[in-house]
Amino acid sequence: MGFKQAVVLAAGEGERLRPFTTSKPKVMIKVANKPILQYVVEALERTGIRRILFVVGYKKEKIMDYFGDGEDFGVEIEYVFQKHLLGTGDALKQAENKTDERFLVLSGDNVIQADTISGELLEMCGEEDGNAILIKAHKDVSKYGVVILMNEMVEDIIEKPSEEISNLVNTGIYAFKKEIFGFMEAELTSALRSMIRRGSRIKACETQGAWLDAVYPWDILRLNEIVLRENPAKVEGKIERGVTIDGRVSIGKNSVIRANSYVKGPVIIGKNCEIGPNACIFPSTSIENDVAIDAFTEIRNSVLMDGVKIGSFSSIHDSIFDTGSFAEGGFIARSEEADIEIGGEHHLVKVGAMVGEYCEMGSNVIAHPGTIIGNRCRIKSMKELSGKIPDGSWVV
């Protein structure tokens, strides 16, 4: 018997991803012009699971407005609400009265594909009588729950271990029987450990499919690059004379690539965009709808959300611009290794600028590598920026 229903946990905020989660939940951050949560929905639909329960909480209206009842995505979506963000176990508990006897549970904030769940979890682990967890080998296990196995059964789950005890991490994808609710605690992994201690068996299945997680702002670029590799080439916009399109490039309706521009894929450009003339768009760049990129500007390995405007003679590398932000001509965001502090942790990362929503930047502004500019900031011309600039700042 296959699964007919999935519960998708989409209530969390994603605090370490600020400024990009100030006005939207982590699951609604876009990668290759689609919210992360949409990849989960599409993977479920392709495996034949069309009844989906979303557990929503933080900024829930952003999710509900986008997905509605699921009809546009070929699925049926119902919503349950987590009033207080008390953990993944508490989130799942909200769905107790609406689940089948057996169901899948997935995190809404990981990019997955149909083969991630179809081959392994649904067939190998989907026996009538058991609970199961999907695991994946991962290079850096320090941010995840590490799974200790014995004979393909889960012996323990250690959250964020300080030393490497195994390279197998918990993907947050599970097959459960309704009995899980009898063990429920604030965190789902605590509930699983309780089950194991009381003699329940939880099978572990390793997936080779895509499972991509964004923990920090620069992870958005990594996910974007990986997802774009699979993006189909499709040109629906207008291409003027002298334009060179090289590789896998997708251009949406009513977009115009002006004369003598160069676009090297993988690149996705949404609808109603205006690029160039004489602009260069280099690989692993996602440009959403209603974006304008002026003459002699180059964009490389970057994510530009809806309504972003970049003036002429700008150079933007390894950077993220959230919705509606605007930079006049000569904006420079170069990419080098930078020490970035988030939540008391220091990270050495090669990255450009990370710009929140609705920022306005004058001409000839330079953002040093690793600069994080909060939402709705206003920055005068000829400024050099570094470090973190809080939401709503004026730099004069």
C-alpha cells in the first residue's frame, strides 16, 4: 500500500537567513525563481501523493496566498496552524486529527526532487507495520541530527554533534504510523528517541536523491547553482540583434534582451524583464520577474528577486538582492572570502553582498564582500559598505 498523504512542516522562521526571512518564512525563499516549498510540493505530486497537509505558523499568509488549495499545483492542500513556534514535534502534533493511519512527514524548507522520496522511502521503507526515516550522507554534519544505525535500524539521533560520529544525517523526511503522536515531544527527534527507548523500531533508508538545505543566506546561492543545472532552456522573450545566448538559458514572456548583451547559462530570467544593452549575465544567475538591468552591467552567480533594478556600469558577483531593491549606476559587489558573524558563529565564506527588500542605493556604492544590508535601507551615493547594516538604516 502506497502513501496517500503527506504532512509538510512549514511553520518556522529561519532566523539565521535574515534579512531574507524578515517578511516571509524560510520555505518561501526563492531558488531558481521558485519558493523552496514548491519543490517539495512538486516532488510529492510526481510520486502520486496529492493530499498534503501544511503546518504553517510564521508569516503563514505568504504561504496560503501562494499555494491556495493546491489546485494550480495538481494537489489538494489543507492547512493547520502552529500558534507558537515550539519545535517540529509540536508542529506535527497540530496535524494529529487530520492524518491517515500512515503518512509521510517532510520539512518544507529543503529542496528535494521526486526521486529523493519515491525509490527509497516509499518502496524500501513503506512496509505496513513500520516507522521509517530517510537519511543522507553529508560532508558537514555539525548543523544536523546525525543518525546512528544498527542493522538498518535507528539506534540513536545526536543533534549537532561536536565531533564526527557518522556522516549520515536526518533529512527530516519520515514515514509514520499514527502511533507517533503517543510519543510526541516539542522536537520530533526527541519523540523518535523516546520511541526507540521504549522498544519501537525505526527503519533507516539512505537516499541518493537531491536534498538541499539552506541554513545561512549564502546557502541560497549554493542551492540556486545546483537547481539551475537541471533547468530547461526555453526562450519566450525578445532577443535583439547582436545578443549571444550560450548554454542552458530560460527567458520568460515579455522580457527583452537588448542589443549586444551576453547571457551564458545556466541562467533563468523571468517575465517582463529588461536586460541591457551590452549587459553580461554569467552562469548560475536567477533573475525573477519585472527586473531591469541597465547597460554595461555584469551579474555573476547571483539571485535577483522580483522588481529589482540595477543601474548601468554595475558589477555584482555572488550576491542576493531581495524584492524591489534598487541600485543606481556603478554599484559594485565583488566576491572574496569574508568573515561573517551570524548568531554568535563566525563563518569564512566567499560571497558578495546580501541585500534585503526595498533598499534604495545611490550611484557608485561599493559593498565589500560579506556585506549584509537589511530591509528598506537607504544609502546615499559614493558610500562604501561593510559588515551588517540593520533594517531601516539610512547611510548618509
